[in-house]
Amino acid sequence: MASMSRAEQIRKIQELCFACVDMNLYLDNNPEDKNALNIYNSLGSQFHQAVCAYEKKYGPLMNFGHGGNMGTCPFQWVDDPWPWQREFYE
């Protein structure tokens, strides 16, 4: 992830998030599928690593959660453009 651009990192996070949700839905209906569970766990780990790598370099993606930025001063959530702003992806 280190050599990826900011936009590429966001895209990878989105892809991993989608895959995790998709596998979660599959496992809701197939809870005994050990292969699917292994895939789900691997995707979840990749997602967590991708989010942490992104947040370490660019700051938090959400105003709570993954990056451990809660309680830091100055409050970092507002330092950069919002993740959904068009200029963010250019």
C-alpha cells in the first residue's frame, strides 16, 4: 500500500470493505462453510491493515474508530479534505 496513491488506497479500502460485506452475507446463509470463513477472515485482516496504513499516512477516514486518533490534539478529522470531496480523488 505504501507505493499506492491516495486515491488507489481509498479504492482498495472500498473494494475490501465490499468483499467483507459480501462474504458476511454469504456466511449468514452458510455458517458452516470453513473455506468462506477463512476468506472472510483474510479479507477482514486485509481491510484492517489497509485502513491503518491509510490513516497512518493521511489521517482518519472516520471521526471515530480504526486509527486510534480519538483524543488527540489537535483534532485531526478536519485537517484534510473530506474523503468524499471530488478533489480528494484527483
